[in-house]
Amino acid sequence: MVPEAGLALEALLSRRSVPALQLREPGPSETQTRLAIAAALRAPDHGALKPWRLVMIRGAARARLSELLVSRMQQREPATPPGKLERVRTMPLTAPLVLAVGARIRPDHKVPEVEQLLAIGAAVMNLLNAFHAQGFGAIWLTGGNAYDPAVASALGFTPPERCLGFVYVGSGEVPAVDGPRAPAPADFVRDWNP
Ligand SMILES: Cc1cc2nc3c(=O)[nH]c(=O)nc-3n(C[C@H](O)[C@H](O)[C@H](O)COP(=O)(O)O)c2cc1C
């Protein structure tokens, strides 16, 4: 058993996503960010393909991201309500750190594509938990911008790489784990007794 397993489990069991618009300064330090990324890169990875890519968007670059996301959304969906555009504009400005998650999937490999995607999901889960364990809030968001090839290209994802969303990180109050979203194990877990 890993020492401090109780603390690790406590962190896993108390993680919740913090809404992006509630994330504020201070964000994680360089060391804290590197630790979270190191945890992400410890995810299980069939074939050691390392299909994950992460782009850190910090400081002034967040304003560029904000402009990019708003202008792409306006082009794709000209009828977007102003309130929605404002939320998209604001999220990268108030969250101190945004990580764009990218995938480099190898369709020709014997490891199926779905397993490569699952490895990236596991990496992002480690990332979220590592930020939470260090006292930061985070959330993984996708939506039209995440899957817009022009956004991916502007972020430096070159085909066959693609974007799988954004992890927003900052300080923020973690919602309670109980409530309507509390997992009910009996609904999802069963014994197999043939
Ligand atoms: C791949 C992925 C994409 C997601 N995209 C969105 C999204 O675009 N918008 C959203 O409101 N929640 C999205 N979510 C859900 C949130 O990240 C979060 O899990 C949800 O708000 C529930 O909060 P919890 O993590 O505290 O249970 C996504 C989750 C995953 C795994």
C-alpha cells in the first residue's frame, strides 16, 4: 500500500468539477502545474503510444484564446445569444490556467483507436485529480470550439492531431459531493455470479 493512501483516497472521493466561471486567481504555480502534468503522463497507455498532447495557455495568451473562441463561435453560429458569447469570452480570462487537450491517434496501430482515446481520458482524469489534491478547482469542457478544426489549428494541433477540449484551472470552491449527482454504486455495479 502506498503511504498516505488515506489522503490520496480522500482527494479522489472529494473531487468535483468547479464551474469555469467560478475559477479565479491564484492559479497553480509552475511546480504545481508540472506535478499535475506529471500525474497526467502516468496514465495507463496501451502500447506506450503517448497519444496525449497538452497546450498550456497562461497569462496574456488567455486573451488571445478568448478572442479566438468568440470569433470562431460567431462564425460557426452567428445566432449565438450574447450571453453565451460573453461566457465563452470570459472563461479564459478569469481562469488563471487553461490546458488544451489534444490527441494524436494512430489509426493504423494494432492498439484500437478507442483505447488510445481512453488513455487520454485517463490522463485528463489524473490531471483533474492532481489539481484537486493540490487545492485547485478544474473542469474539462468541450463543445463546438473544442471540435472546430480552425481552433485546433490555431492552437498548434496539426493533423492528425485533434483537440479534445479544454481544462480550466484555478482557485474556487469545490461543490459538495453529495446531492443529485452523488454516484449510487448499486445503479452501476453488480456481481457476476454465473
Ligand atoms: C470529455 C468531457 C467533456 C465534457 N464537456 C463538457 C462541456 O462541454 N460542458 C459541460 O458543461 N460539461 C462538460 N463535461 C462535464 C464536466 O467536465 C463535469 O464532469 C460535470 O460538470 C460534472 O461535474 P463533476 O465532475 O463534479 O461530477 C465534460 C466531461 C467530459 C468527461
